[in-house]
Amino acid sequence: MNRLNWGLIGGGAGSQIGPAHRLGAGLDGLFSLSAGAFDIDPGKSREFGATLGVDASRAYGNWQEMLAAESARSAEDGRLDLVTVATPNSTHFAITKAFLEAGFHVLCEKPMTMTVEEAEQVVASAKASGKICAVNYGYSGYPMVRHMRAMVARGDIGKVRMVKAEFAHGFHADAADADNPRVRWRYDPAQIGVSAQFADCGIHALHMACFVTGQEVEKLSADFVSTIASRQLEDDAMINFRMNGGAAGRLWTSSIAVGRMHGLTLQVFGETGGLRWAQEQPNQVYYTPITEPVTRVLERGGPGLSPEADRASRVTIGHAEGMPLAFANIYSDLAEVIFAGKEGREADPAATHYPTAEDGLQSMNAVFAAVASAKQQGAWVDLPR
């Protein structure tokens, strides 16, 4: 099987997310890093491309240069099959839309855009071009998250009544660190948009709640707080929400929770059982049937799991998995769908659950509804249907 040609925008030297994308895309031998614009500084971008083994002619100084040159390539000349956008939030929209309209499949980091209107345009561009626009809610790539989704879908816990999601860490809790450039931009409306912590971490938890339950948020009530006075945007948020399948939800997200490290967890409570998963212990799902007095520990790689979990499991049972492997499952899904299109066949259905531009739009709808609710002292706000 030939490898797909992959391009990366952003993710240069010192990037927090770049290594995870390179590891994820390269893990299965499905993609080759063929081109990129890795840094806002043109010289640094080209230098970093050289360290990754990218041909000098395809290590670009900026994304506009990359778009022009790569658009002129044919499939026989190594035209890119997928472009990943791993740049600061404020640039996602322009880059993603431009590459979609030029006929490239795109994987965009979250949040997909800064506004609802931009997100609607990206959805429209993806539909008009017929190209994939995926959004990197990478935690949905964990095997046991996919197993929870399968359990809910086949009715193992009955109708879902309640979802409790968290994404709380304490890495921005020190007020003395508020002017650190690596922290400050996350609370700057010009760079991050109308929301900080909820748009950064909270939407991961909300997407996971929707992904596992198969339901969408219909309305929500939000409470935002900025615990450090110099911050213009929230560093802690509580969201109550209602879903279109009848489930109620609670979500807490924080960047000032001292002692919490990553803090992404999900609990799902149904009529006949409950499920619990934590990203810091991703190999296990805790399953409690209502008819039994004990909680079962379901192990990744163990017998009797769903095909969705088995397909996504990478290492033998008992060994820890990690975030790059979850990213690799997103890339594997995209590769399967892209190859299927090239070969004129149907893609494996298990590979078609990657997060899409529609998920990115739903996230933006939730962000703006939460901001509106918080400004109205927690009033319930409906999301667009």
C-alpha cells in the first residue's frame, strides 16, 4: 500500500501539539510528511522542515506559499492527500477554508473557528468541495472511549439519564504566571475569542459526552468565573445542559484546579447501568450493572470488547496507551476513508466516526450559548438546531 501524502501547518519547534500529530500520523505507516509550513517565522519553518526530512522545495515559509505550490501539484506529482492545521486558534478558519476550497482534505485542531459564522462557512466549504473536514477531538480516539460509545449504542446501560464530564487542571493557577506569554494568550479575546477555558478544554469534555451518548446538546446554562483579576476571560466554568435524546448533563472545566493534572473524565448513567472513564487511566472503563453489587473493570485489549475498541487498540493488554496513539486512531480513520475514495470502495464503517466540521460547528454553538448564558447569570440558552 502506498503512503498518503501529508502536510502539516504549524506544529514547529517547541509546539505542544505538533509532536503528537507527527507521532499519530506516522504510527501506522499510512502517511508520509511531504510538506509543511511549520512556524510563523519563514526561516525557522524551513529549518524545522529540514530537521524532519521534508524536501527543501516543500518546506514553506508560510501557509499561503504552501497552498499556492501544493495546489499546482497533480496526484502523480505527490499532491497532498491530507493537510493538518495545528496553528493558533485565530488562524484556523482562514487556513482550513482555503485548503478545502483548493480541494484538500483537512484535519483542523480545535476549536475549528473563532465564531459560529466562520464554522458555518467551513461546513459549507466542506460540503461544496466534497472533501473531508475533520476536527481533532483526539480523545475520542481512545479505544475504551469507543467501547463506551458501543456499549451505549447497543443498550448495555439502557436509556442514558445523566452525563457528568470534567476537564480540570491547575496549570494556570499561579497569579504570578499570568503574564507568561505561553499562558497570557489563552485569556486574550483577540487570540482566543469569546471564551478561554470552556473553548479550550471544556469543549473536549462536551464533545466526548456527545460522542459517547450519541446525543447532541439542545440547551445549556453556564456560570463563568475569572479567579485571577487580570484575566479578561474565564478560567473556570460550570455548564448544565440538556440533550436531544433526553439525557441531562453536568460539565466542570477549570485551569486553576491546583493538584489536578489532566483531569478529563466522563461518567454516563443509564437506566440499567453506569460507566466511568478517565484519560489519566485510559486502559479501563468501570462498568456497574444496576442488577449487580460490584463494579466490573473492563480492560483495553481484553476479551469480549466491541469491534470499535479492538480496532483502536494498539499495544498488548496491561501496557499503557497514550494520547499520540489516540491521535493515531483519528489518522487511521481518515486514511481508511481517503483510501476507500481513491479505490472506489466503501470505507470500513468503524472508521467513519471521526469528529467532523459539523462537530466543530456544534462546539462553536455551545461556546457562544455558554457565553450568552453566563452574561445572563446562568439563563438557559437554546442551541441552534
